[in-house]
Amino acid sequence: MNEVLATVDLEMEENFAIVKCKATVIEVSDHDFNWGKDIDSVVQRLEGRALIISFSKVVILSSAALQHLIQLYFRAKEQHIKFGLCGMNSGMAETFKITRLDTLFLIADTIDELKTLLGK
């Protein structure tokens, strides 16, 4: 089942919920929190699926959006939800490496590679 939300496209497969971010810039602020709301709504409907978030169209991820991802990581861990990130450009990947967030998140280049790593 595919679904279009305000800021992401969602593909629900048997074992995976694949979220594809539509925007090139993702900001999460008091005035524009749609991306965070969309991600949270997907998490509430996982029903045992692993979560994949693809950033293939994203050029800039704000620090507030990054904080939301970190919070999502801890919620997912608490609920025993497997999830990973993929499709980052070199700048985003470097940010994750410098901040050592690459040790927190499961990160792959492609959705298919991430499916293999998640092992569902």
C-alpha cells in the first residue's frame, strides 16, 4: 500500500515501512512541524514492520529535524522497532560521521541495502 502524506511518501510492504522524504530541505520548527508529524504517524502504524527513512531528495536536514530523528531512535529502541536511514548525500553523511551519529543509526546507501541489513 502506498500513501502520500504532506512531507513524505509512504510505501507499506509486508516487512517494511519505507518513508521517502519529498523535500530538499527538512526543517522542524514550531511553525512547520509537518515532517515530524508525518514520521510520527508512520511509526504509530508500523505493526511489526521495520522502518526505513530515505533521504535521497534531501539536501539539508536542520538541527531540529536531526533532534527529532534522535528522539525517534530512542522511541523505536524502546518499542523494539528496527529502523535505518538511507540515501544521504555526502554532506549529510559527513555530518552524521562527525557527530558520531553514524554509530547510533543503521545507515546504508540504498533502500535495498538497508532491507538486507535490517534482515526482515
